[in-house]
Amino acid sequence: MKLTFLGANHEVTGSCTLLETGGLHFLIDCGMEQGKDVYENQPLPVGPGEVDGVLLTHAHIDHSGHLPLLAKQGYRGPIYATRPTCRLCGIMLRDSAHIQEQEAEWKNRKNARAGLPPVEPDYTIEDAEEAVSLFQGVDYGAKVELAPGVEARFTDVGHLLGSASIELWVTEGEKTAKIVFSGDIGNLNQPILKDPTYLTEADYVVMESTYGDRSHPPRPDYIAELTAVLQRTFDRGGNVVIPSFAVGRTQEMLYFLREIKEKGLVKGHDGFPVYVDSPLAIEATRIFRDTSEDCFDADTRALLDAGVDPIVFRGLRVSVTSDESRAINADITPKVILSASGMCDAGRIRHHLKHNLWRKECTILFVGYQAVGTLGRALIEGIEGVKLFGEEIEVKAEIAQMGGMSGHADREGLLKWIGAFDPKPRLVFVNHGDDAVEDQFVDTLQGLGYTACAPYNGAQWAVGPEGAVCLAEGSREKASKTPAPALSRAQAVFQRLVAAGRRLMQVIQHNEGGANKDLAKFADQINALCDKWDR
């Protein structure tokens, strides 16, 4: 089989890998690049209509965000994912499309005033709906036959509700090789979710390395830290604004806030309101509440068994409409505002920053990873002013960060995960890490006796029971600061037509050996279509 590394190599986002075997093509993840683009993702070397299946490790947009684009370009095959991932992608991909449509609309208003041509969003809500219709839910631990000679199994990896490592057994001739894609490996002892499940056998492993160069600090007392931030901010008369990933981190913060309120830990501000101002987060919270208890850790299951909803409490308010969102900042009561996006690059959080960053009594509390090049990273690094919605905003609010709030394993967690394989894999491919981090983690693995490498985007490897051979090194050229011009609408539509043509050929080949009557009817339909358009 052949592996082509298309994205999230020597950078953290945009995960995408192509596996080819026996004329079949499978994508593992199809993610969107977020934040600073260090190395551009490589184009898919086959037409979207030639892809036979997609396997998705989890719902985060840097792993799933280009699925609607793939569907827009003609992909109509299955997308395999765990059932919680299917449900989360149902809301996250629609939300991503909505944001892109809004941004394109805003740019077009600006371009119209400047006499510039209009732009098109990468994909629309309609494209997202098409992608969502392709999902096929699978259960943890169940083997799924993707095609003759190709089987997969999804195993809980503790990073996000529904997240999974994917085991793939590929049989070519009489020999079978097993390859494991780690997905994002979860941190230990985090609220709500179980710790990662460890796998023990693989010929080859593709694993993430987000925190491969560092150790998380000792697990902090999240309740005490959050209580302290709330107390000092409310005492000043300010708001605590928490840029929070709508799926996963928002639910964890609600878990902590419920306990703080239940125990009355914040003094003098009884009944302080907590706003979740993100339609996506609201929907995701419903999915968390409706998910089987089997996905949760022992503490969360104990609360559920006692009839306690772990992420709902008195004073929790949700904002769905734009009017409800705007009303939050009109209220002078000290409050908590949880809003997306977690890195402050889009969504309603930017409006809350506009209203609170300049107020010295307020606190902006970061509770998640901030990628290089994002507004969140700039605020943590001490930027003195930002521009939001055309207005210069001076940063006077307290900028705080809760350490240890990571959904990713640190170096020790990664080594524990890979160390469970016995014997060691033939080769470990390291991806999903910053440029220098990947190289450092490869050195760490090699020092422990592993054969490991960190491919670049575009690298190709032939792997099998007999060993592995690098066919192409990939591109080490860093992304241009000036993005390549987007396809015109006409070009995009034509590419979709070409993809449809490739798919038609696949359908024709799959019908070989069918009944003569059916094949003749099929041929007549195709010829009638050609007569109509051959002009």
C-alpha cells in the first residue's frame, strides 16, 4: 500500500492522509488549516470521485473541515466515523459553512466598495449538508469491512467526545499489514471523558505530536484557579470572557462552573449568570447530554447515576439569536461569557472582545491552545491593541490563562501511548506538530529505539509486510504569505463536472457483468445525456 501525506505535516492543523491499496483510495481525515499556514497542504493526487472512502478520527474542524469541499468537488462515497462524531459533525460542518458564507458576504461588500471582483466561499451550507448525508456511524471496537482486503476499527482515544484512533488491516495478496492512525491523543485525567485506550499491535503507526516537546505542568486545581479568576474579576465589577471551543472545552467549563456554583465558592456574587453565546456550543452541549454514558469517565457517570446533570445549573443562560447575543453586553451585571471561536479568529467572541478588551475591570480567560498567527495567541503574548470590525481597541483587560487545560497528551502521554505497542512498530510516522516539535519528537523516539520520521506534505511511502520505502520526500517549501488566488466560480463548477465524470466511469465499471437489459438501458441514458450536452 502507499501513503501520501497531504496535510498537518510539520504543522498542527489540516490533517489529511491518503492510503492507496489495490486500486482503492481512502482518506484518513480531511481537515482545514487554521491559524498560520506554515506548509501548504498538498492537493489530492486523485479526483474526489475516485476516493472510495473517508475515515474520520474526530469532529474538530482541523480534521473534518474540508469534507464539505470534498463533497462539493464530487465525492459521494461513505464517511466512516463513530456515532458521536457523526452527530457533532452534523452541527460543526454546517457552522463552518455558515461562517464561510458570512465572511464571503462581508468581503464582497468591501470589494464592491473598492471595485474588486466578488469572492466565493470554499463551500456553502448546501455542500455541508451533502457531506453530512454521507456519514456512516460505527461503534467503538467493531471491525468494519471497507472493501475486500481492507478492514478498520475505531478505538476511543479520549481527546473529544467520539474521538478515535483508527486501526487498518490491509491485505495484499496473501499478506496483511496493519497500520494505526492515532488521531489526536487525549490528555489524562480530564473531566467528562475517559482516558485514552491503548493499542498494542501495529506494523506502522501515524501519530500526532502536538505537545511532543513538553510536559504539561502538574495537574492544577481547575476549580480553585477558576474560582480565583471569577472572584477578583467580579469584585472589580467586570466580566469574565472565555474564548472557548464550542465542542469539548465549553462543556468542560460548564462542568467546573456547576461545581463552583453548587459549593458557593465565589463569595458576594451569588447567582452570577453564565452565558453560553454560541449556537454551536448549545447544540454540542445537547449532544453531550444525549450521549450514552459509556463514553464518559467514572466521575461523570456517577453524577448521571445520581440524577445530576453535570453541565447544567441555575443561572445558565443560552443565547441563540444575534439580538440575544448583543443584549449580553448591555447588561452591567458581572457575568461569565463563554463564546466561540476558541482562538478568537471568528464567531461571536470577537464582538465580546470588542466590548470587554478595553475595560480594565474585565478578564479574558484562555482555556485552550492558541495557534501561532491567531488573535488569541497575540493577546496571550501581550499585544497592546487590536483591530476589530474596523475599530482600534486598546487592550486593558486582564489576560489570564488556565494551564493544563489541554485535550492533547503531553510528551509523556504520547510516549505512554506509543509505548503500549509490543513489539515496537516497524516505523512511526510523526505528524500534527509544529515544525521543530516534530523533529524533536522523532529524535526522542529514535533515542528510545524506535524507527521514526516526520514526513513533509506531499511525501509518499510504500509500506507493507516486507518493509517501507520512501517514494517522494515531500515539499519543504514554506507557504507563501500571499495566498494563491481562489478558483473562479466557473473553474470550480467545471472541476465538479470533471469529478462527476470520473464517478460515472466508476459506476460503469462497477456494473460490469450486470444484466444485458439493464446495461443497455444505462447506455441509452448516457447517450441521451451526451446528445443533450454535445453542442
